[in-house]
Amino acid sequence: MCGIVGYTGTRTAAPVVLEGLKRLEYRGYDSAGLAVVNGGLEVFRAPGKIAILERELGSDLPEGTTAIAHTRWATHGAPTTANAHPHADCGGTLALVHNGIIENAGVLRQALTKRGHVFRSQTDTEVLSHLIEENHTKGMPLVDATAEALRGSPLLVAIGNGENFVASDASAVLAHTRSVVYLDDGDIAEVKPTDYRIMDLDAGEKETPVTHVEWDLATIERGGYAHFMLKEIMEQPESVRNTLRGRLLEEEGTVRFGGLNISADELLKVQRIVITACGTSWHSALIGEYMMEELARIPTEVEYASEFRYRNPIVDERTLVIGISQSGETADTLAALREAKRRGARTLGLVNVVGSSIAREVDGGIYLHAGPEIGVASTKAFTSQIVALALLTLKMGRLRALSILQGREVVRALAKLPELVARVLTKAAEVEQIAERLVRAQNVLYLGRGYNFPVALEGALKLKEISYIHAEGYPAAEMKHGPIALIDDLMPVVFIAPKDGVHQKVLSNIEEVKARGGRVIAIVTEGDTALDKLADHRIEIPETLDLLTPVLSVVPLQLLAYYIAVRRGCNVDQPRNLAKSVTVE
Ligand code: AGP
């Protein structure tokens, strides 16, 4: 999932696009490049981070007031200079940057090579430069030549004053404008310094609304924190508060949503829910499944989006398919929702990025309002996803058998969450000390039950993706059926053991680990002394309703992964091989 930014206007374009590109680096950091129109076309590329490209460019940046730039997440071809974008055509008069994959690149490449085109890279993207070149040299205007060559991936046009931009997302242009036009799949845009037009590949020219981006530059800065991930962990009291804002109706013991766009009658007709997502969002979906079945009594399943879309799923008009995605751009989740729609299901999106593809694709949606999440490892979006799922569960439950008293109890507990999260964050120093002891661990096991089984999965994912330590999350009772063989005094075991309905069961699982010499780190409820003798390290979290404990219990696990990764010298915000939103299959 690469990052793209382009500029055409009156200013020297190179510094403008390089600045924008740096704000997109979380989308991929395998190589970077830019092309500038300066009389002719000048192309500059380098492997690795944008800083390497900048070093090679030096202070004497190329002139020219039109430029495109690209930061890459490698799919086809190793992260080398030859495979870095932009890719030029044979004549060197056309430069192209691309985000996505071209599934039929192989056959196109063979055909183009037979017709005399010379390829300089192993990328799928380069076929596009030669295809457009072929149409263009036949006399087709560039826009038509491009349209002819195309026949998915996010892109927006940003409107400036006497200048215009293109970008993969708004963070690249916020320093210049907050007026953007989101392109739909199959759209093509022609952008000039003082004008732009949007065309649908089949239907031709079209009017597309200009959206005003709420976020400003400050929200996408690190704000004095060492890393975006730490900033986003520490922002959770506020992000949870924003997810709740204006939605709680204590008197009625229910909630209201602005953009749900599905009526109460339609929600009542829902006989089955399928929640689909990827990665961390899939973990929040598991918690949503437990909530929906416990409080709303609606049969609910969770599906990996990448599996759901290809396995001929059983969904129909009585099925509500919920897609959860922080970025709103994850290709598998978007495709799973499209497949569900094609089969007649109603679709709902739980999304953080306003105006994203999933937000525009679904029938109705709930925005998380967690604010921009720049760190590749998702943190505040996860806690906001759980809160949004609790809100939706309350809505569905109150439309069914959940009593007004039960509803009020959940509303009151939700309203307290921001201050409770803030209380957990005061334990950061304690967590940092525990992290100190785990820095050299080779493997870590995370165990939890009920609502906190998915938190065990999430804790393990956080550690894996930013510290590169192998970790596994498991339902605590499942440990006896295999993973217990891994337990010895070298294997740290993190237990999520709040005082909930399965607390006693978790205590016996901890006993089983201690009996084999395992080192236990336990997340416990404040004042719970049951683990004083059993756990080697305890981190306390405040009490709340069982279904909401994950919002509190995951925070120490986010911090634990963060401090371990920092001590191991890992690039916490841009972990190797990862990118913030996965826009290819
Ligand atoms: C989580 O830390 C990862 N960045 C990744 O697993 C992520 O959750 C997944 O790619 C889904 O992203 P989305 O929520 O933007 O769809």
C-alpha cells in the first residue's frame, strides 16, 4: 500500500511533494522516488526510506512546478532502485506512480515485450507506463490513453489556490488545503494548476463533491511524543470520549447514531450478523460477536475478510454484514463487503477514516472519530472499535429484549470509560519496568478467556508486529491442549485476568502454568489479591462491566509491546515489512 502525492501549480514542486510524501511514509517505506517536469522529464529514485532519496537529491532540488512522488510497499519486485516508482516509458517522456497490484501484468508484459517495449524493472506497475505510451504514441490525448490502459485503490484530488494536488490520503496535503475530492473506483482525474476534471472510465465526465477534511496538521504531528504509537496510546481517553460523544442516551438506556442509515425496523429484521475484518480490526470483531450474542441475542459470526470473500458465504437480505476497518481502505474487507452486498445483505461500516472507500461503499456506518492513526500498529482505533461495537450492541439489544435498566447500566459504564482508561495509563512506568525484563524474550504466550481472549490475540499481535518477538494469543483453557508444552522458565506468559465471570477459571490456568515454572505477567482488577503469590508481575486495571474490560485490559499490553520494541531499537512507527493500510489482496 504505497503512498502517492502530486503537485501542479506555481511553486517549485519537488519540496512540496517530498514534504507530502513524508506524511504518507506509514503507507510503505521500501523505496521512494519522484518525477519532475522541468522542460523535459527528470526522474529520481532510491531504495529504502524517503530520507535516503532526500540525501541523494541533496539541497539542490530540481526545478519545475509539476511533480509526482511515490513511497513504496513492495509487492512485485524487490525494494531496489530499478523497482522504485516512478516508472517511465521507453521514450522517457511519461512517468507513472501506482498504488495497487496489476493481476494480469505477466501477460501484458509478454505482449508488450513482443511489440518491442523494453522493461527496466520487475514490477507489475511498469506495464502501465508502456501501455499508456502505446496509446499515446497512437495520438490519443494522455487522459484517453490512460483511461484506455486502465479498466481499485484510494486517491484524492486536493484543491488549492492556483495549485492542485493528488494524494493517497489527506495527510499529505493538510499543510496546504483541506478541500478534497475523493475518487471512486473507475474514476480518472485530469489535474492542472488552476483546474481539474473527474471522469468515470465508462460514463465520462462527472460532478464530484468537494469534502472539507476535519483533521488539521496538528493532529497528524507527533506532538512531542517520541513515537506516533505512544501518542496514540496516550490519546485513548480522548479518542474513546470522541467515539461516545453525542451518542449516549442514559434516560432511554440506549444510543443514537447520526449516520447509521438503517432504520429500527430494518435492524429488527436482522436475523444474523456477520462481522468481517482483518488484523487488529478482526480482534475487535471477535469482541463484538461476544457482545451481540450476550446482550442483543443475535446469532453472530466473525470472518476473516480474505477468507469470507472467496468461500461462497451464506448471507442474504436478513443478514447484516458489518465491516470493521480503521483505514477504510483494506482491500479484503472492502471486497468482502461488496460480495455481501452482491448477495443481498445489508452492510454497515465501522470506520475511522472519513470519506474512505469502505465508508462510501456500505449502506450505513458508524465513524469511530478516534482521530488520525499514523502509527502502523493500531492502538486507539482498537479501543474505539470496541466502544463502537458496544454502542451498536446496545442499540440492537434495546430494540429486542434488553431492558431499559440493563441499557442504562451499560450507558453509565460506557460514560465512565475515558477516565478509567486515563487511570490505566498512569501505570505506564510500571509496565515499562516489566518490559525491561522481557526485552530478550524469544517467545511470549498471551492467554485470556471470554471477552479477553481476543485481547490476548491483540496483545500478541502488537508484540509481534513492532518488536519482531514471536508471540501467540490463545484462549486460556486451550493451553492445556498443546501450548502448555512450550511452558518453561524461559517462556513469559501474559494472562489477562480481570475479575469477570470467568476469573476463577483463569486462576486455575495460571496455577497450571506456574506448576511448570512459567513466568506470569497478569493484568488484574484493582484490589484483586488472588494473584499476589501466583503472578511474577501484576498490572492493575479499574473494574468495569465484563464486556467493556477489553478497553482497559488491552492498554497495558499496547504499552508493554511499545516499551519492549523501543528497548530493542525497533522502528516502532514503521515496523519492517508492514504498512498502515493494506490496499492490495
Ligand atoms: C494492526 O496493528 C495492523 N496495522 C493491521 O493488522 C491492521 O489492523 C489491519 O491491516 C486492518 O487494517 P484496517 O483496520 O485499516 O482495515
